[in-house]
Amino acid sequence: MLRKLLVTASIALCAQLAHAAEAGKIIFVAGMAQVVDRPALQDAAVQEGELLTTGADGFIYIKTLDNGLFILRPNTRARIVTYHIDAKTPENTRIKLELLSGVARSKSGDAVKLARQNFRFNTPVAAIGVRGTDFTVFTDQDTSRVAVISGGIVVSGFAGACSREGAGPCEGMASRELSASQRGLLLQIQRGQGAPQLMSSANVGPDNIAPPRSDEPLAKSGGMTNAPAAIVVEPNLDAKKNESLAQAVVPRVPQEPVPPVVTPPPVVDPGHKPDPVLPPVLPPVVPPVIVPQKDSGILWGRWQSVGPSPTMIDLTEERSRSELLAVKGNFALFRTPGKEYVARENGSVGFSMAASDAYVYTDYGYGNRTTATASLSNGRLDVNFGSKTFATSFDLTSKDESFKFQAQGALSADGRLYGENANGRAGHMNVDGVLSNEKGGTAAYIFDGRIDARRTINGGTSWRIKNQ
């Protein structure tokens, strides 16, 4: 019996090795770098499933079969799990990369661009899909951070229908998208977290943890070659010598000395009386005009179009003048420049809804998704300054159906509203909002939530203090 099991295992192992195919070729290697248990060598092939490892000074650049790019930076472990390309039938293409630890960069090749729905980049805690993309990833066993160089990505944690063994992007209520237009931001997800968090990439981005070499191919280089695309080259030494020699042989023409210019003293008339010296005329003193600083305001709206509804905010342009507070789905929330908001120490205040924009999305699977507009009514927002908490609710109506939604959370000293995680519960929302003293007291928040297994909501609201 034992012999039979050993024979069966040997046959399975041989079959696996027989089906392993070439995934790409190493085009550059530096420092300590290995493929499985052998040194990584330039021009060597990389097979599907082979473990790639770099040391503290190691780099590996791999050109994939479809002219894509997979880069491992120092202290990194990764593998190209699958790289099956079907040029005639792109829907049969299957590509999966896996980053076990460290920092890696993935630039989509030609096949990925034709079969984005079949591309997956796994980390220990996240599934990453692409929209035709160039991105960098940092991961350890508990945290992954993803930054986009060009294109866009979708990130989700492993939960529910999103499994580690799956293929293609995980898209749903718990997924979040990031595009290259959101400069200075990244998506972070931690083990056990419901959904990725959008945050600033300052000091914690993949490039901060393991910076790229100066010869790493540029994001918009005109295609890959068998050598790095952006090598820093010193000026030619012969040209330097020629330049110095040319300066040395310039004829030096002697110059005649130029006598100094002597100004004769002024002629003074003995009978002339000097003009009287008058005191200077000073301008009248005008007291400065003190212009009171306006309060910081709130701006929210669609940064991506939703069906026939166009965008309301240019995310990149608005970030140049306002503070980006949050992005949820197709909506973004900003705080405009002005006097800083300081929350009161006690008391409470109620708000009534002033405006809203909301949508219902129905996912039928396999990328089939419909969108419907929704209206909000019976809105309530109560803020308790003493306990530093808030609670909100409204009725959402779409296609003659109504649903009640609610959320609660914490209030920060600068007026931010941080909602508790809804964890996919029906009728509960994830909320990000802010308060302002503008116009006597206003508020706004953006939200997402779940109606049932297929339907989700996304939108934004603005509020004013009651009785105003």
C-alpha cells in the first residue's frame, strides 16, 4: 500500500513538472538573488511556480512572455504561479502572480491587457486585480499596501466569495479601487480587515520601504528591451577633455590698460545761498484692514461617472487646493481651505438633510452589474460633543422599494466623522464625514452599504443644523 502511494505521488509530481512552463526571462539581476535554490542569472528562463528570492542588496527584473515586467526589490520572496497565454482566445489566458513578502512591481503585458478579468496578484492578505496597470506592492504576513504608477487596480481581502485559490479580480462590497490619478495615495489592507483603507503613501509606500534602483524601467518607457530602460550614464570623458582643450587654446589677446575716469569737482558760486532743507512729507497713517478668515468648507461628489451621471469633481485638480478626506466607491469628500474647525467640549446638535446623491448596484456575477438611482428621505444626523459620537439614519428608495439604513461612530477634535465598520451587514453603512462652521453649521458624509447578497449602495449627503 505504501509503495502504491509513493508511486502515485511520484507520477503526480512528474506530471506537475511536465506541465510547468516558461513564464519569462531574467533581463537584469544584482546582489544576492536566487531562483529556487540556484543563483539568478541574466537571460535565464523563469518557470511557472518557481520561488524567487532576493537578499538585502538583491534585485531581479523579469520580462514576462507578453512583454510585461515583474520586479523584485531587496528582501523579497515571490513566484509567478501561472502564466498561460492564449493569443487566439484571450478569454482562456490565465495569469497569477504571488508576493509572499517584501516589495514587488508588476507592469501588465499585452496578454494581461486583453484578459484583465483573468489576472490575479495575491499577497498573504489580499487579492489584486488590474485595469491594465503598472503598480507596486509591499506585504508582510499581516499587512499589504498597493500604490499605482499608471492605470488602476481593485483590491480585496480574502473573505466570502474572494478566495486565495480564485482567478481574476475580486469585486464586490468589500473591494476598493485606486487609480493613478489619485497621486500620493495607496490602499492598505490588514489581516481580518473588512475592506482596504485609502491612505496617504507618505513614508509608508512600497517605494519608501524598498526604493527602486536608478536603472529601473520608467513607468512610460517605450517598451521593454533585454536591458534596463533608464540607466544613468556619465558624460563622455573624451568630450570633457576636448572641451577643456578648446578652452585652453583660445588665443589670449593683450589688452591696452584703460585710464581711470576722473570726475572734476563741482564749481561753487561764492554768492549763492543753499536752498533751505525742508522736512520730508510723510504719508498719512492708514490703519490695516483686518479681513476675518473664512471657515473651512466641505465639498463632496462623484469623482467617477455613474451610468449617465457625469463626474462632479476632478480628483487630481481638487487635491491641489483642498484636503482629500475620504473616497468611497464613486464618491469623494474634501475639506476646503479656511479656518480650522474645533469641536466643542460638550452639548449636542441635530442636523437635517440638505442634499443627497445615491445609487444602487446589483451584481449578477461574471462582471454583469446594473446601476439604478436612489432617493433618500427621513434623514437624521445627531452629534454628541460630550461623548464624541454621532448617529445617522435615512430611508433609501429605489424602483418602488424602500430600505432603512443607519450608522454610528466617533467624532474627532477637528470635526471628522469616522463610522464603525458595517462588516457587510444589511441596513448598515460605512460612513466618512466632516463638520464645518460654514453657514452657521454644516456637515457632509459619503457612504456605502449592503441591501442584500447582490445589491449594494453608494452615495453622499450634506446636512445643515436644524431650524436654519
